Amino acid sequence: MRQFETITHIAAPPAVVFDLSLDVDLHTASMARSGERIIGGVRTGRMALGDDVTWEARHFGIKWRMTSRISAYEKPGSFVDEQVAGPFRRWHHTHRFVPDGRGGTVMHDEIQFAAPFGLLGAAVETVVLARYMRNLIEARNVHVKQRAEESARTS
């Protein structure tokens, strides 16, 4: 199993960043490069505790499906999404939103994942997936940051 953390500083209040991070429309827009789309569950707007969404996207030239569920939710401080069906043996993503003391947010993403297929999956995690998944999360966070800061400026 692999794990990593990303930290993103955002000039917007935690409640704004929290809400945007649960918005499936924003998520879909942030993953446009992989053609990600919703094929089940919550199809628009913001997810809440217990909600599921099924995503379909193309990564490495292969079409993948993953259903994730919001399994913990403490607005505006944190939430967790976990895979309930999909390509990973395990996917657990904790999102934390900490006030930065200046009206902004320090967004922490803590990801744990494990590929299927035993030793072969472990090798793929090390050689390819760890960097690929970090890059996906960081690209998504750039999108969240831009939208949150735009929202804060116009409020």
C-alpha cells in the first residue's frame, strides 16, 4: 500500500474550500484531461455524508470505473472519500481544511491506495501509480484553489 500527502494554501475560507471540494461538477471539470464523467450516484452539485458517485475515466489508455462514498463528514474541517467498488484494492482519501490565521485555508490531502494483483500491483504502485496519483491530486487541487479564490474575491 502507498500513501502520500499534499498541502495546498488557498486564499479562501475553509467553508468555501470544503464545499467546493465536495462539488462533483468541479471535480469533473478538474479531471477533463482524462475524460472523467459521472455514470452513477450523485450527478451534480455537492456530495454529503453517505453519498456515492461512480466515475468513469480513461487512464493509461484504459477505461476505468470507480465508485466512491463519503464515509466521514465534519463541515468545515474534514471529510473522507473511500472506494466502494473499482480498480484499487484500497482507496482512502482524507481531506482536511485548516484555517491559516489570515482568512485562508491550508488544504491537506492524505491518500492511501493499494493496487490489485499482489506483487505485480505493488511494483506498479512503486514504478507508475505513486507519481501518477500525486499528479492527479495536485492538478485537481490547482483547480479547487482557482475556483475558491475566485469565489472569495467576488464575495
